[in-house]
Amino acid sequence: MRLEQLTFTRYIAALTVVFFHYGATVFPANLPWLNPIMTAGPIAVSYFYVLSGFIMAIAYYRAGEQQQRPFDTRRYWWARVARIYPVYLLALLLMILAKYHSTGSEPFTVALSLSMLQAWIPGYPLTLNAPGWSLSVEAFFYLCFPLLILLVKRHHLTHLSIAAAGLWVVTQTGHTLLLNSEYYTSRGLLHDMIYYNPLMHLNTFLIGFIAGAWLQEGKLQRLASPNLNTLALLSVALLAMALLVVRQPLMTHSGIQFDYTNGLIAPLFLLFIVLLALNTGKISTLLQHPWLVLLGEASFSLYILQKPLHGIYEKLMPASIDPAGMLHFYLFVILLTLSAVFSYWFFETPLRRFINNFVNRAP
């Protein structure tokens, strides 16, 4: 099942990360009512995780008798390595060479990033290439995925769905309680644990996997009704954006700190993904345009290369261009996007194909 209408949403999500890091003060992100939406980068990472679980289920989960076929772990592991590690390693090496971070020369810091373990240890998730922490989390999801397939084989999908819902409740409750505890300090060790630790994000990947499996089982087809689908899709998108806008006012008036980064609104993301996957109307047709699909495919390179390329960009830009201005930022977005497409065409895809062909070749 090809769901290319979902691909471009990855580019939009990755772009909010770029706005969060470098464009929060430029138009139109500087408008108060748009800023929480356009700079929702950390929350967009949760969207990536839900989408990842969903797509992985579509790719690997087989309903009924086909599910009894053995899971080819060898090909699975190499396919995952080929999918994320070459560009991840390229970005990491660029950061090490540039010595952007004061800890960049410490062997332990480098070893953690090379092994994609940095998100597990407070104090280290954002070292070297900061966006790489999310790939550390994703690597943990890949590690868990064969176990999820095994659990579905041995237990009914309904049981796993209940467990996923329970994990989501526990994660959100734990995150909110710790965020409001007297021991929490911004950017402290507890902050790193509740915001970056892979266990705090597992709920998002799991609910995405469950939804993808149910879709493969043919249980979600009612949501494909054209009239219901389009209306629900637009309503969910508007509701998610409204929740982004009202988060800060709600915290101010309630005195309770909460965040969406660990999946608090992931069920909305999930519903949006399912509805868009089942959409057969004009929205789906538009999003399947080859150029939009290409931008979505290049979004991983855009996301993981943004920090090293921003450093190079700042060194090469003329001093006459205001580094805090709109021109400076949008030139960077254009060059970053072109670089990501170039990376996807000539680095990411060829290496992925080479690794997969090498592993899958006949004895």
C-alpha cells in the first residue's frame, strides 16, 4: 500500500522544526497567533513518531494467515540502517569537523552519538548535532518493532491496543507530574529525562503502529467515506492548530505546566494520519503531486542536516545581510531545501539502495 499523500506532511513538519530553531522572529512566525503553529517543531517530532509507527505497520504487518510468515530480521535491520544512518552519520561528521559544540571532541560524547544512544543519558541528548536526539529515539523504536510483531502474533491486536492506550495515559500523567514537580528545572537533568528519553516517546510510535495494523486488518474503512473523511480531516487539522495556539494561555490561567512534545495530542495526529491515508478526494490528489512527494522524501535530510548547513550558511553569507532578518532566514530555507533534495537524490537514496541490494542479493 502506497500512501504518498502522507509524504509531503513530513516536509511541513520538518519545516516547523527549522522555524523553531532559526525563524521564530521572522514573518509570519512573528505573528502571535501563528507563532505556536509555525514554530511547533518539538511537537512535530511527535507527529514524526506517530507517522513512523503507522508506516512501519503498513510496510511490515500482514493480516490473517499472512501474519504467520516468519519475520526476516536480517533484512529488517539492514533496511533500517540503510534508511537513517548514512545521512545521520554525514550530519554528525560535519558537526564533529566543525567543532560546533565544546564537547564535540570528547570521545564519550562522540561515541554516544555514533551509537545513537545520546537520548538515553541526561545531559547528552542535544550534544553535537542536536536534532539527532530524535533519531536516537527512533532507533529504539526500530529495536522494539520486531517485538511488537511478535506480540501481535501471540496476542490479539485488541489487547495490544488497550496496552498502547494505557501507556499513553501513564506517559502523559508522568510527564505532567514531573514537569510540575519542585525538582524540575529548565534544561536540567530531569528536563532531559522527560523530554528526550526514548521511553517517554514510545507511546506515540505504539499508537501509530496499532492504527496501521488496524488499517491493514480493514477495520477503519468507515473513515474512508468521502463526505465524512474530508470534513473530519479539516476539522482535526483545525483542532490541532487551535490546541497549539491556546496552550500557553491555558497554562497561564490554570497555573499547570503541560506540553505536547511527548504525545499529549498524538491521538489527534493519529486521526489526521488515518483520515489522510484513506482520503481519495482532491486533498489526496494534490498531495500526491510528484514535486510535493519529492519534498516529503527529502525531509529527513532537511531535518538532520539543518544544523551543520546553517553553520556553513552563516559563514558564507555576506555581512550586508541582516542575520536576524527575513531575507537571511528564507534564503537559508531555500538553500536547505535544495541541499536536502540533492542529498536525497545523490547520497541518501543511492546508499540506501546499495546497502539493501548488497544484503538482499542471492547467495
